[in-house]
Amino acid sequence: MENQEEKSCCMRTTARSEEEKRKLIHRLNRIEGQIRGIRAMLERDAYCPDILMQSAAANAAVNAFNRDLIAGHIRHCVVRNVREGNDEVIDELVATLQKLMK
């Protein structure tokens, strides 16, 4: 695997276990289904508060996906980089968390 610091943000990769990938993809599939459901509600002129409740549920699902992804990132990528002496990864993590918390 190439050094992540030498790559642009679009070229960096993270090796994940098949189990981790499966769980994240499963969560994304459920979110995708929720979004399709919201679209269907809108198309059939569902009551606004009902759509908003489904939208809030989808938002919570995206937040749960983000929590799982960031936890994996900290446990694997951040820990590995710090052990290798790359403390810049901490600044990157802080910046990422700040963006997520907007």
C-alpha cells in the first residue's frame, strides 16, 4: 500500500475487513431505501410532518454511518499513523470532526 500522505485526497485508500465493508454497505443500503421512501412520500403528496419525521430518521441513519466510519478511522488509520510518527493525522482528524459537527 502506498504512503497515504503522498497521495491527493481523492487517491487515498483505507483497507477495510470484508465484515466492516459489509456492515457499512448494509447501512448505506438502508439509508438509500429511506431516501427512496421519502421521495415516494413526496410524490404522493404525503403530509409534511410525516415526511419530516422520515427525513429526520434518514439523517439519524447517516449520523450513525458517520459514527461507525469515524470510529474505524480512529482505531485503524489514526492509531497506525501516530505509531509511525505521523502526528499530522491528528490535525486531519480534528478538521474532519469540525466539519462533521457544523
